[in-house]
Amino acid sequence: MSTHKKLKEFAATAICGNDITSSCLYVSALAIMYAGQYAWISLLIVAGVLYLFRKIYGEAVGALPLNGGAYNILLNTTSKSNASIAACLTILSYMATAVLSASEAMHYLHSLVDSISVFWATIGLLTFFLLLIMAGIKESSNVAIFIFVFHLASMLFLIGSGIWFAYTNDFSIMSVNFKQPINGSIPVALFLGFSTAMLGISGFESSANFVEEQDKGVFRKTLRNMWIAVSVINPLMALVIIGVVPMIEVGQHQETLLSHLGSITGGSNLGTLISIDAVLVLSGAVLTSYVGVSGLMKRMSLDRILPQALIKENKSGSSPRILFVFFLLCVSVLLITNGELRPLAGVYTMSFLAVMAYFGFGNFLLKIKRSKLPRPEYAQPYVVAIAIFAIIVAIYGNIKLHPEYLVVFLQYFVPSIVLIFLLLNRKFVLQYLLVVIKSFIDSFKKHARIGEVLLTKKINRLTQQEFVYFSKGDNISQLNKAILYVEENEITKKLKIVTIVDENKQVSEDFMSDFNALDRAYPEIKLEYIQLEGKFGPDLIEELSQKWKIPTNFMFISSPGDRFSYRVSELNGVRLIM
């Protein structure tokens, strides 16, 4: 197990904050394009929705503080297949974020140094952060902190410069802009502005995907810090743009609107500074994608959705194989699109918003199925409902504005989820292949026999992994549900049922009779009942894990009661399944 240092508040905030605060480079222009002079109101509404999600994320991750974000919440409240959908959406979101951010960063760099090839520079930037994260999350956090501080300082200076410019010009441009007609009614303008502005909170989910790398209590602080940053910078930036830039120029300079704003308010030097800042902070968003996807894919590998060979860590505690696979995915997208990344905006939009919606649904499931789990804060059900509704509205708005986004998203999502489900059900896939090979034995006896042997060995290796369920006692119906869950969600033929008792409590003979009946009812799984004296807790779990050579994430418990002595996060990765 890696013993690398945990991230403090500022470092963790910087890693995910670079992604969410880089949104001001594009979201202000998008919101103004659709909401006109009322864009700042749309951005304030987005800040209000994000405030609701602070509570939702705080409750869900506080109750289950393990890497994986929405995937982790759904894994511990519903089936592994449902959790896999959320995981697939999150990976797609990170992939699109990394490629788009890297490409946009290099476009800004190209505007400063026109001899640079955007395509090859984008691959170079993805490679740089691959190597940086391989060196360790602590080392990469230092880079993130520098970028974050530089970006915040640049944005605050730009806002201050814009306010001074508007003031010295008697707010004349703002007065003209506020008199401009808008397309349709004000409510429609606010709706469309809100839908596009919701893209400005991408990155808020990232902190949940590497929560295990953060120090105790840091996660909720990162949510607060990100919310403050995006709630202050984005609406203010939109208001400053309306006060400085004639409305007709917004569309003309959409791609580099903030550097254009800097050139107006502070001359070419400030415009150049903002372009440099854009290069840095968009690069920081690439770093965020690597960190977030690493935590998620490591968790998926531990749960045997992805191959476990990906988990292997280096001395710095990172998983190079996971990072390299993600790097190859990003480069493949660049090659497939030939550097034309506009279609990826659809993948980015739909996947990110869908992940937010999944987190809301996961919070509801947590309230229903894990009501007794301790949690640092509680989001009222009506708060969760409003937040989910807002996300659905944003998804509808984006589809209405860009119907092609949904088509492009499905082109990426469907193959991805098919691959994930094939991996999730690889035992059955291998069994079907075995049947196919056997059918060719008569024609190609020698080669088919070799394939049959190899597939049989592979199936046997998969099913030999033992699992453990810690049973509270003599509740046979609950035990039946646990066995059903394992049979439907895990690839195994062996399940240990373990009950921890003290000297004064022993399992009844009636229970053992019922257990034997259960054993006969599930011929596909070998059930082994073990009764141990002791106290259930992290020490015993670790002892049994080492003794039986069963990883703790292959050990299950049902939801603990109010009097349980430990938090789920203290149980070394043991999963909740009921």
C-alpha cells in the first residue's frame, strides 16, 4: 500500500480549481452570446445550482469517502452495472476535457508564437502531464498551485482593470449594451444562457475522484473554495465584458474574448498576459483530468471492472499503466479528429452534465438505502430534487441549441459502455468463446484445443477469486440478498460468510440448517461459513485480508447501524452492498 503524503486544502483546491476556474475563458462569451446583457444573471443562477451540489457532494462523499465520485456512490447503493455507466460517463468527460483544454491552450500559445504546430504541441502537452503525474500527485500539485495562483491573480487584475475602464468612460458602453435587443423574451434568454453557462462548473466533480489522496476534512473545503471562485469570477467577468466590450464584438472575438478585453482595458501587454494565463490554466485543466481519471480507473481496476494489471503503482504512488492508457485514448481522439475538436464539445457537454445528474440520483439512493451511515452534512431531499431538475433543464437546453451534440455524444458513449459491459461480464464472454471454439474442434482440432485450454484457464483464474461477506448474525433473508448480489455482480465461485461473535453469543443450529439450505440453493457458488470470536473493525479486516489473501475491496458488509463504532472510510475499502 502506498504511503505517500495526503494533499492539504490549498493543493487539492488548486488541482480541481484550475479546471473549474478556467471556465471563465469561454463561458462568459457563450453566456453573452445567448443571454446578452443578462448573462451575468444566468451565471449567478449557475452559482446557485452549484451551491446545492455542494451539499449533495458533501453528504455523499462524506458518507462514502472513497475514490470514484458518482461511480463509488452508485457502487455502494445499487448494482455494479449501474455504477459502470456513471464511470464511463466520467471517463468520457475527463477525456474530452483533457483533449479540448490541451488543444485550446496550444491555440492560445500559437497566437503568441505562430511558428508552433497546434497539433504536435497538444500531444507534447499531454505527454508532459503524463510524465508529471507519474512522478507523483504531490509533485504535480506544486505545478497546479503555481498555475492556480497566477490565474486567480490575472483574473482579479483583469476584472479590476475592466471596472476602472468602465468607470473612467462613464459606463457609456455598458449603457449602450443594456439597451440592445435580445433574441426572444428575457426568460428564454436566461434559460439559454443558463444552459450554456452550466459548462462553467466542469471540474466540480473532480475532487470526489481523488478524495483518498486528500487529508481529512479537505474535501468539503475544496467544494467551498471552488464554489466561491466560480461564483465571484464568472458573473463579475460577464458584467465587466458588458461594461467594456461593445456587444457586436463579443461574437467576433469569442475564442479569445478575455485577451481582447485585456487589450482594451490595459493595452497589448495585458492582452498578452491573459493569453499566457490561458495557456497555463487550460494546461492545469489537463492536469486535473489526469488526476481525476487516475483515481477513478484505479478504483474500477480494484473492483475488477478494468483489468487489475492496471493498478500497479510506482514508488511515487501513481499508477503509470492507467495514466498511459488514458494518454493513448486522448491521442487517439486527436488522430481520429485530425485536430478538429469541435465535435468533442458534444461529448464534453453531455457526459459532464450526466455525471452531475447521476451524483444527484446517487444521493437519493444513499438516503433510501444507507440512511444510517454517518455523514458530515445532509442535503434535504427537495434540494437534491431541485438540483437534478436544473441539470435536466441544462441538458435539454444544450440539446435544443446543438442537436448534433447528442448524436456525437452517443457515437462515443455507446462503444465505450459496450466495452465496459463486456469487461464487466467477461466470464460469460469467455464462456461463449469457449462454446464457439468447441464447435470448431472437429475441423481444427489441434488449434481449437489450444484455444479451449487457454480460455478454460482464464475462466478458472477469474472465478477462483474469493469474496467475503461479514454477516451480522442470524438474518437468513439478508444473507440471501448478499449472495444474490455477489452472484449477479461479481465473477467468483467462492464466498466466505463470516460472523464475528463474542464468548456469550453463538450462532444457533436453526441458522446453520438454513445456511445449508442456502448453500444447496446456489450450486454455482461454494459457500463457506466461518464463525470467529473477536471485535469487528479495521484491524480484524486487515488481519483476515492478509491471512486469506483477499483484497479488502472484495469484502462486503451491509449498511451499519447508528451505534457502529467506525466510519465506512475506516474499514480499509470494504464495500456496502445492502
